[in-house]
Amino acid sequence: MAAPPDLKIPKSSTTVQVRIIDTTSHIAGIGLAAFVQPEIKGFTTLSCPAYSFLIEHPSDRKLLFDLGVRKDIENFAPRIRDRIKNGGWEVNVKQGVREQLEKHGVSGRDIEGIIWSHWHWDHTGDPSTFEKSTALIVGPGFKAAFTPGYPANKDAPIRESDYEGRELREIAFSQGLKIGRFDAFDYFGDGSFYLLDSPGHAIGHMCGLARVTASSFIFMGGDSCHHGGEFRPSQYLPFPSSFFPNPLDTKSSTPCPGAMFEDLLPDGDKTRPFYEIAKLDDGSGVAHNVHEAQATIGKVMEADARDEVLVVMAHDDSLLEVMDFFPKYANDFTQKEWVEKGRWLFLKDFAGAVKK
């Protein structure tokens, strides 16, 4: 087992409050083969929640990281609306993020900016439900690739109404700052919240890193990974001999033996993830750039190896029964042992492939 590398996060006494929002978006029936390989028996489709994050700075400045799926799916740009319609997926949204905020006393008017981890429809929500004073914050290359939006560009995947009349701010990772091997941007300038350049899945993809105590952090992964088996196990977190809680039965008081899953590991290597990003012969697949996306996963592994970092990917359904959601706060995740409890729960998806 290799020692986790020092992420070299600058010291700071300033923290943010983070609340993780279950956006009530749910997507079912998405084929897994376009995302990862190899295929594991019995697990062929994704069933996804979508998380948003409310970030509250002590100065009362507030940000949202991602918005999930917009409630009025029929009003996506036609390119996206038709993709959803023809994709054969089941997409449901009960509430918009602003609705949830205001139901629990957080005014949408107070949101300084909405950060899109990237432009995909299950992250962008509907920024037009927020005041024009709320900036839309995007990653490198976004403006050149995606503006103007629909209807000015009939084939655009975003709408002009997403950014029209508001600041569209594209982050330039030019501060010379590194967090681990990520190029980083210190958003508030005080070490409390960083944006991380994480290319590969999509043009302009970014992750977030929030300092919630002096020494603990929440990593907002966006779509840098779609399943825990893409970044676990690793050289820093080898596959253990047993798990508790038991991913196949979280109510059981008996640990689950790791040997049940070892045949699924590539070459039986306990330091390699179950999956890598899919490389399809026809050039299709989930990653805009497979090489960059796989390199980003390598950087994620370094953060994930540390118990003081809670890694939350946007669609990780294994964390639904572990984390507390908005309006509750997530700052006390270390005391509640969310990292330890959630780390191997993704193995539940392999129930159909293991020997009983």
C-alpha cells in the first residue's frame, strides 16, 4: 500500500458551510457500457440521483455547485430534449433547486453564482429561475464551444436564457496554484473553497473542494467519475479483506468478506479499480477525451485516499443512505464517519456477479 500523497492544500482558518442537496432528479435506464469497461455481470444500467451543493461563506456570500436536471424537461434546448426523448431513459424531477432553497428559508436572491461542473443537461438545471445578479460560472473553453446558445444556435446544447443578462464567468486556472495534481482556483481568495480543473469528461469540466473544518474537505466530483468502481480500489486504498457495513446488506451486523469480489478485479490486482473509462470502437462513449478523463481519475484517487476528504460524485447513489441532505449541513462528516461508511457501498451493484 502506497502512502497517500500530500495534496499540499494551503493552510487556512477560514471555512465554508456546505449543504448537499438531493435535487430530486432521478435518471434510470442509462446503459453503463458507454461509461465504463469491462462489463460486470448483472450491472448494465445506471440509476442516478443528482446532487447539488450549497456553499455558504462566512461573509454571507453563497454559491451553488450544479443544479441537477431542470424541472420542465420539455424546455431544454431541442438537441437535448430530443436526446432525452429518444434515449429510452426514465427522467423524473420533483422540485427545482430554488424551490428547495426557499422552502427552507434560503433566498434565491442571495446566490452569488451558480457553478456548472460542466454543460451536460443533468447538471445545468435552469439558471433562469435565479435573478440576473446571479453569475453563471463555467470552466475553460466553455464560451468558445457553447455560445451562443439556443435559439441563436439551433444545435446548441444550452439555451441563451441560461446566461442571458447575467455575468457568464469563465474560470482561468492562471493563479499558479495546485491542489494535489489539479490546477486550482481559490474562489474566495482565502483558502475556503477551490475550483479544480478536471478535463476529459466534457469541455470545461471542473470539480470543487470546500474546506469545512481547518483540516477536512468535501470534494465535489461532478462527472469526473460515474461509479465508485472507477477510482476504487487504488494503490492508496487496496481492496480490503472484509467490509463493514456490508454493501450487500447494510442492516447486517456481519462484515462482508472481500474474497467474494476478488474475481471481478482486473487481473486480481487489489490496487486497481474495477473499471476504466469505456473506449468504444465507433468513437462514442461518455468521455470527450478518454486520455484526459482517465488522468483526472488518477488525481481523484489521490484525494480519495484521505479520510479527511469526503468525495461526492454527482450521481453516486451508494451515498444516499449515508449522507444527510439539505437543509442539514455536511460539515461534520468526519464525526459521522461518512467516508468510512460509504467507501465500499458501491459494491452492492455487483451483487449479481458474486458467488453467494
